[in-house]
Amino acid sequence: MTYKYHDKGTFTDTTTGLMWQVNEDGEKKKYGEALMYCQMLDLGGYDDWRVPTKEELQRLVHPGFEILKQIFPGLQEERYWASSPEDELYWAENSGKIAYTIDFDPGSSNYGRAITYYRTYSYFVRAVRDLIGKKAKKEDEPSISAPVQQKQEKSTPSGLLEYLDKCEGTDDLYEMLRTRSVSDIEDVCRTFPIDTLRLDWDSIQRDFRMSKRFELITVLAQILIRYDEILTTTPELRLPGSLPAKRFAEILMSRLMPFISTQHVEVAESLKIRLYDFAMALMQSDRNEDALVSLLASRPSTKEDHEFWVFACRHNIATSTKKPDDISAAISSGDAIISGKVKVPEDKVQGTKQLMNKLKELN
């Protein structure tokens, strides 16, 4: 993020061409009140403020909460309203009653995610305005050019990449599994452009599809891995029982995990949380080696228990393989927690001690 402060309580992100309100009023508002507040706002000599889109807020959240607090001192660890035209909520029967919010709580598993709530709920709002294509009113306002978009990758068969780009979350992926052919689903697993993804913040700023596509493909992998369980526990989803989900899961994971393991750059904060959630789901499915790869790629983490789960994965791997190297790696990870070299919550320290006793029996 490259930016410039102004002396009238505004901040310009010169990468996206957006001017943000620095100091919000600190009051929660219903969605309609948030719209009115931004429309009536007169700040920095401008009166064309609006509620930001969910994509704009998600771009804003990526540098991480601590950096954002330096830019926006009054930032709340809470949800913020995003503009939500009804045509963007076409998939919901109550589209006129709900709106998107983005979670700015760094301790939440939903940090940076777009989730809908009823418009009668109260959340915070931060106003934004566009600079691109508008005449500057202040001499110190920087010259802004539109972000350069990366060239579109070659589409997967049947326009599936375009279809996925329109997906908003798990429900849309379920709809894809219900309505697309088996060969289409296999094509997604075999041809989704995983190798073109970039998970660092600078790349995501240049093309925000990077973040969304990575989130969707990891969620799809989770669904395919847990497919039989989902069929049994949630029959109301009406997923096809004939889908060879296990085979498709292995095809996708054989491409996804090597990509994750080679991420040697600092992963954007919201995608670290996605990797953490992905790891938790993989552990529940006894895919501990894959879970460990995801946890290691998401370091350093804002999750207080992150290093405990690294240890837990190593423990599970060691007790399964009983290989000396795996046992040694697990014990080293556990010792770091017990000695206090690595900080985790106290209940996780106690859990580590219990698991370490089992490891020492193997050693």
C-alpha cells in the first residue's frame, strides 16, 4: 500500500486511487443510516463520499490490523458495512433485507471475509471516495492512474473460471457441484490456474482476483475432502451422490499443496487466516502433513494458538509414522512451547505437555 495523508482528515491510497476517511465518528449504524451518513458527509472539501464496496474493504484489510491502526487510529475491531446493491445479492431470497459486512477483528476466524447480516443490525462505517477520473479540488492531491490489471489467464473449459470469479462463497460452490457436469468439476480440479496465483499483498493489490480465487479453491478442496460426510449430515444441500469426490480431491490437492509449500513470501494477512482455517479442516480429515504445510506457510500468524497446532500436526505425524526424524521434529516443537520460547495460551501449554508424554514413549 502506497499512500499520502492530507491535512483535512483524509488518506489517499495511491495504488487503488481511493481517498478514505481517516477518523470515523465511532458510532455504529444500521445499513440505511450508514448510506445516509456517507452521502451527507462533507470532509476535506469533498461531498461525494460513499460506503465502500466489499472488494475495497478487503483490499484495505490485507496489510494487517496493526498496520491499519497506524493509518486509522480509531479503527474498531469490529464489522464494517460494505455497499450492497440488491443485484449483487441475487442469490438470496431476502436480498433487500441483508447487506455485506467485512470483519476487521484480527482475532476472528472471519477476519477480512465478506459475510451478510440483516440491514437492521448496527455496525461501523468508513467513508471512501473515488479519485480516478475526477477533478482534484486540492493542489496537494496526487495524480492517480488506474491500477494495472494482469492479463487474464486462459479460461478453464466451459467458462468455469469466469463462473468461479462470480462465486461469493461456499453456497455458490455447492450450487456449482449441483448444476455442473462431472466432467466440468474434474476440469476445475485439473485446470484451475493455481500456479498463476500470488498470495503476497502487493500482488493482490494489483489483481484482487488472486485472493478470491485462492479462497475459493481451498474451500472447494475442503468440500471434496469432506464430501461423504457432507452428504450424510446435510442432505438438504442436494449434492449429487454419484460425484467421485475423493478422486477429484486428490487431483486438486496434488496441485494445491505443492503450490502452498513453495510460498516463500509474506502471505497477505487475510490469506494467512484462510490457510489456518484450511489447516484445521485438513487436520479433522487426518491430513496432518497437508495441514502442517498450510500452517507453516501462514507464519507469522496473529492466531495465538497457531504454534500449538504446528506441534499437534507434528505429533500426529510422528505417532503415525514412528520415524525418528518425525519424532525428533515433534519433540523439538513441543519443547519450544513448554520452555516459553514460543508463546501459546496456557491451556495449549498443558495440552502440549500431555502430548509430549506420548511422544517420549516413542522416542
